[in-house]
Amino acid sequence: MLIIPAIDIINGQCVRLTQGDYAQKTIYNENPLEVAKEFEAAGLQRLHLVDLDGAKAGSVKNWKVLESIAANTSLVIDFGGGIKKETDLQLVFDSGAAMATIGSLAVKNEIVFTEWIQKYGADKFLLGADVKEEKIAISGWLETTDIIVYDFIEKYMAHGITQLFCTDVSKDGKLEGPSIALYENIIKRFPGLHFIASGGVSSITDLRDLDKIGCAGAIVGKAIYENRISISELKTF
């Protein structure tokens, strides 16, 4: 299982939110590149970079951070937050992202997203599914849709998507443990999916549990920053 550390960006700084609430913000480091270099030095190969300003504004804002990390590390970066137009998508790729993370757009504008998949290739996208009680949530989780997560995954796998990360929004940023049962159901239903767990990871035991059920990867954020999991522990993966 691949460990994918997360860096969330507001105003160019590395932060974490609790439950997606911008009012519950903790700044961990004013220099995200420093943080990324620590991950790289520990032997980690991937990075999940989230532009929270971009997510709020509906257009990419912190691409300079992406550019700096891509130019100064060898990390394979997926970048998300505010990618709504093709100009933003192009900016993200030009700034050094290996993959664009797409969430709300896949829910709200299937036509545009499927056109992008055809044009750039499905391997250039990491699909994000935020889930509340097995239904897709969008707009920073303020809105729950009637779309069942399994239908959502099935639809985009038919369009060629092979990698997806899923966040149970009731768990995110709370360090209460991940949604093992939900993730197990998804993995059983879609054995060909490169499934990445996200949200709630609070300990190395949680990571072992995710590994055991067959997750291809796990995104870890707050647990690293709050020293619940040490970077040396992550090396065991």
C-alpha cells in the first residue's frame, strides 16, 4: 500500500481544516516546500496537494506552491482544488502535477470531465469521491447529493477512470479512524479499481487495517502533523 501524505494550502501555507471548515484552520508550516522535502527525505514518493483557496474560489490559486514543489522534489504530485475550467487544468499540468484531482466537477459536469478524460487520458486524473452515508457530497461537503457512491464509481470506471480516492466526510480531520466497512465494500465491488482511502487515519494501526482490506493507497494528513504517526513509522510501508 502506497502512503500519500497530504499538504493543504491556504495563502501559500501548509494548513489543516477540521471537517472542511475554513474557520477551524491550523497552520502547520509557512513553507510547504520544506514539508514536501521532509516527506521525500523519508522515502515517500507521492504527494496529495490541495488548493483550499482554489476550492473555495472555483479556480486554481496556489499553483506557485505546486510549481515550487514539483521543481524541487521528485515527488509524484496529484493536485486538486478549483479545477473547473480547462485553462486551470492546463495550468496544473504545466506547473508539474502528474495528476489532476477532480471531485465536484465530476458530479456537476459529467460532459466536461469525460471530454477531459478522452483528451488527456484517464491516467492523468485522480477522481475524488466525498461520501456521507454512502452518498456523494460536494461543495466542501455542504451539499449531499442523491448519488450513491457505487453508481458514481461504476459510471466513471466505464469512462476509463482507474484510480479513485474516497473520503468519508464524517471522519475527516477528526482522527477517529477510517471507514473500513465502506472501503471494504467498494474494494469488493470494484476489484480493478486502484482504491485510495482518505480521512480519519489516526495511527499506524489504521494504516495496517487499510492495507489488510486491500487499499492500493492511503492519504494521510492530520495524523502526521499532530505527531500521531511519525515519518519513520511511515517508512515501514
